[in-house]
Amino acid sequence: MSERAAPFYCPYCGDEDLRPSEQGHGAWECAACNRAFQLKFLGLLARGLRQTDAGGDEI
């Protein structure tokens, strides 16, 4: 079993002083800006499939 990836820095202030939160899986706390945030995997993107408008330009 492999370990989950951890964030390297806070997405709000950029500081690296992060600790796992008691909120549960994927939740982190930043000691520098006193914010809590959660990471969530949304899924894989299909390469080569892009939505286009009627003129063939990407949307």
C-alpha cells in the first residue's frame, strides 16, 4: 500500500507549515495563515477529447 500525496505548500499563503487536520482524509491546516483546506481527487481527464463550437474552435 502506498502513502497518499501531501501538499507542499498552502494554496492561500504559500507557507510550508502544514499539518493534517482532524476533519478527516484530505484535510489540512496551515499554521501560518490559520486556514483549513481540503484536497479532493476529481478524476482522470481524457486526452484528445475537447469540446468545440460550431466553427471548430475550442471552447
